[in-house]
Amino acid sequence: MTTETPTETTSAATSTEVPSDFSIAADIAAGVAQFLAPVVHDLEALVVNGKQAHWHVRGGSFVGIHELLDDVVEHAQEFADLAAERIVALGLPIDSRLETVAAKSTLPKLADGFQPWQESAAAVVGLIDAALVTVRAAVTGLDDLDLSSQDVAIEIERGLTKDRWLLQAHIAV
């Protein structure tokens, strides 16, 4: 007589997915990805462009803007990770390869080369504003679809709005 431990299976077919009452329907997961994937693309673009601005800022407020841009980049990367991991947790892949981000991001083009600190700050505020349009569309779109995913978008919106405020305060008149 043989006994099976709970981890053993007698089935020839094995699956890495475990059905659960807690899994989300495929159509809901696809809907979530429809709203959160553009958020990931815009945030990854914000990371790259924010770092570009960070390296090339010049002028009297260099240190303050330079350091603040590091924070913006760090937060954008954390927010992108949060949105991407929500998609993956629901069982779908996310494509955030460089060529995909470049093709799908809605962020405006960033000037190349060295920039005065006021122009750098204003440009990154513009990048954040563009990302916020995408994030707010996700907040609205996810309202009737999946509240947990909407919470992710709301958290990202709250963080981007704060980063925008801190950067905008340097150039406000």
C-alpha cells in the first residue's frame, strides 16, 4: 500500500496554476491590463527621461533640482513596478521593453543636452502631467472593473501629484 503526501500527484498532467475562489476572471484581468499597461509605459518613460533631466540640469538651483529629480525617478520606478506587478499578479504578462515603452508612451519629448534648471524642472513637470493623464484614465476606467487595481492607480496618482507639487514649487511665481 502506498500513501501520497499532499504535495504528490497521481495525475499525468500537472499545472502551475492552482484554481481558487480568489482568482480573478480572465476578462477582468484583461481589462485591468488595458488600463495599467499604459501607466507602466508612461512611468518607465518618466524614469528614463527624469534621469536624463537629472544628469543635464544646470544653474543656480542645480543641487535642489538634481536631487529632487532623483526622487522623482525613484518614485516613478516604484510606481511602474507596482502597476506591472498588479498585472502579473492577475496572470497576464506586461511588455515594458525599451522599444515598447518608446512606441507606447504618451510623454512629450524631452530636450537633449544641458538645460537651465527652470527649463529642466518645467519639462519634468510636463512629463508628470502627461503621465497623470494616463493614470487618471486608469483610476476612472478601473472604477467599475476592479477596485483593488483602482487602488493601485489611486496610490500612483497620489504619489505623482506630490512629486509634481514639489518640483512645481521650485518654478512657481
